[in-house]
Amino acid sequence: QVQLVESGGGLVQPGGSLRLSCAASGSTFSRWVMGWYRQAPGKQRELVATIITGGLTNYADSVKGRFTISRDNAKNTVYLQMNSLIPEDTAVYYCRASEAPRTYWGQGTQVTVSS
């Protein structure tokens, strides 16, 4: 049984910053591939960023240079630092943990970028 709990979402003005956190249960966190996804109203869920066990990262083109994914294996937590936010970043952000063949999802946290 694995549970993921996201936090840190909220309302922010364009150009502002937010830091999302995903706290995970389980004793094998350091071996999981972690990722952040988002889903805007009327849109499909899309990949934002992933990070593997060793720290190698991958980003969607739309967030490169603005978002940073990181992990603290000692705290069983993955983070998404979001800078220079724009209204198009408005979405529900979901944390995902993967260790084949299993995938786990958090409940999501709302991020709204508006003036």
C-alpha cells in the first residue's frame, strides 16, 4: 500500500512562484521513478517533469527553464519548484510514483495563476 499526498498549491499572480511537495509512504521510495503531471480544465493530463532514482530529470518543453523537480529520499518527498508562472500553468497538479509494474497517483493540488 502506497499513498501520495500533494501540498503547496494555491493562487499566485503571474510571474510568481510556488513550491509543490509530494509526501510518500513506503519503504522503497528511493527506488521509485517520481513525476509531476497536470490537468487543466477541458484538457488531457500531461507530463510536467520526472526524476529517476539517481536524480536525472526530464521536463516538458513548456516548463523548461521555469520548473525544477527534485527529491529528498531521506524524507520520502518529491518537490516541484515553479517559477515565472503564467496563466497557462493553471491546472490540478498530480504526483505519480512508478516502480514497474505498479503506478500510484496522489489526489492532486490546485494551482491557479491569475491577476
